[in-house]
Amino acid sequence: MLRFYNTLSKKIEVFNPTNKNVVSIFTCGPSVYQRSHIGNFRTFLFEDILLRYLEFLGYSVVRGMNFTDIEDKAIQEADKKNLPLKTITENNIRKFIHEMQMLRMKKPDFLPRASENIDIAIDIIEILLQKGLAYKHKNNIYFEALKFKDFGKLYGLDLSKWPDKKKRFHKDTYPGVQWNLGDFILWHGCKKNDKYCWNSPFGPGRPAWNIQDPSMILKHFSETLSIYCGGIDNLYRHHDYSLAIIESIKPYPMAKYWLHCHHLYINGEKMSKSKGNIIYIDDLIKKGFSMTEIRCFLLCGHYREILNYSEPSLRNISLQLKMAREKVAEINNIAKKYKNRNLSVTSKYNRKLIGIFKQNMNNDLRVKEAFIAITDSVLRINTNKLKPENACEIIHALKKIDKVLMVIF
């Protein structure tokens, strides 16, 4: 049985989807004020593996992933470059989709943009105002956090530290990993000279970041999500906000399972512009690495642990992959001699390889352990004694496994 760590319950749980017929997944997509780097793609690849493995197990999956294309940072970037906001965001969205395809990631069923769902955000805010959970202050609208029962339950926020004096936080995002102990913004009321404003019953303005994800989720899903995914940094001042909004207006939980992917570090340090250590996909291509090698490296680290990038570590994974692919090519050449295609999928070769794979993947998605175990097993095969029918069975099993990994063939 598939088990993974549920951030909400703070424990490993057996996966039991909300809907037996279709597993619904929503994943936090990129903020497209800038281009996505390899740290961002580490999270998106983890989510790709999750989706593919659920399909491997026989589930039907529907996935949504959003683009945050209207927020403080995007507007600041557009002003800095003296370009229209849409020019900045659409260019980064195109790059993201292109690199996502290059990394052999499945395109989500829904890829909504925040800017295209402002009407739904307005509807949500109206309901929250009517319920007394939101209020207007100086043209902005805020969510009164303590009016939501168990606010901060996803993170495990200690509400005893909440200040007695009311505080409001008006930015879309804040740096660092501390909590803003106060009410969070839902709607930015327009100020003089603001370029990006939409009309609403509560005055012109634009939706804040934390109302955007709920608007896009509610457009495409009408029940408790089976799984919600995102980066570990979203546990601060974001996912608990989305949860509070949705669970305030709907009679069901936002998501049954919450999975969070940890950061990618560069030579032991967190990536940041100030350190000048941000790496993009094409930086690695220029060093001679293939997209398959990049995908394999970014997958080969447990999603709940920091993955440290260094060029030697990428080369080590690339070498393991190269040796495995060469051995698989040998086995495939032997398999081509087998003319009878009535394979036994219960053969010892098939059972062993699929068993190794499922044993590791069912244990909280241990992708690296699965990859190493599979490739080690393949490298130990004596091709001099391998019969064509057995070679064919091995290739059959590996192709099934590689529908998840997407690195062997």
C-alpha cells in the first residue's frame, strides 16, 4: 500500500483518496514574475513523479497547477523593466512550459492563471465579508485570521504567541520563514497611479496572492482534493491562508493529504539572487548535461529532505544512469531475438523488478532508493547467459517502471 507523510496529520498515512474514481491533485505553480530555476523544478518534478506513480498503481488522476501572474513582485518587475505586466509573465510562462516538456513532465489538466480568475476571487471575498470573516480597512480587505477555528493547523502554529494588539499584513509575500501573526490581505485597494485595477462591489483593486489559489481551485474542483502539493516554504504564510479561505466558504476540508517538497541547495547553500548561485536548466545544458540526466538528478533525493546540488553529485548520478542505459540496450538487443510476444508478466524477472520499485515507492516515494535498486539489479544481470524471452520480460518491466521515472528509455 502507498504511504506518505501527511503534513496536516504530521504522520505517515496509507493513501486513501477522497474519490475512488478520480484522484484530484492541485499543486502550487510558479510565480511567474521571474524564470523558474532548478530549485523550482525540483518541486515540480516531485509532483510529476507522484502523479505518474499514482497512474502506475492504476488510479485515474486529474491535476491542476496555477500560474501566479499578478502580484506585488510581478508588478515591481514590470515597472523595473518598463514593460507591460503581461509581457513579463507570459514570457516566463512560455519558458516554463517549454522546460517542463523538455524535462518530460506531464502537462497538468488545468493550468489556470490568477489574472483570468479575478471574478471568482471577488465572489469569495464577498462571501467572507458577508460571514464577518473579512473586513475593509483603508480600501484594502483583510481576512480576520482568529475568526477561523484552528487557524494555522497545517503548519502547527502556536496561537498562544498571537499579539493582543490587532496587526494587519498588506503585502502579497514577505521574506524569511517567520510567521506574520495578524490578519492577512485579500484585496489590494487601488491607489493613485496604480496600473492594475479591477472593479468590484467593494471598490477598485486587485486580488492578493492568498485569495488567488482558492479562486483557481474552486473553478476546477468541487470536493475535497485528494492531495495538495507545494514547496516547503509555502507552509509559512500561504497554505494555511488558502485552507482558511476555502474551509470558511465550503462545507468540506480543502485537501485530505498535504505533501511538501524541501529545498534544493547549491553546494550546501540555499539558492538566492544575493548569493549569485541561482542555476537554470540551460546553465546545466551548457555544461554538457542532458535533460534526462538533469531530471534524474532532481528526482534522486527524498522529497522531504534538502537535496544538495553540486557538479560532482550530478555527474555521479549521470554515470549511474549511463551505465544502466547501456546495460538496458544490451538486454534489449537480446530481447529483439524473441519472436513470441506472449509475455508472462508474473515471471521472476518481472516480479523482482516491479517488486523492488513498488517497495521503495510505496514507502513515502523513495525515488532515489528505487532508482538505485533498479539500476543495480539491472547491472548485475549476466547478459551472456540471458535468454531472449527473459530479456523481453525484463524490458517489459523496465518500460512499465520508466513510465514513472522517464529516464531509462
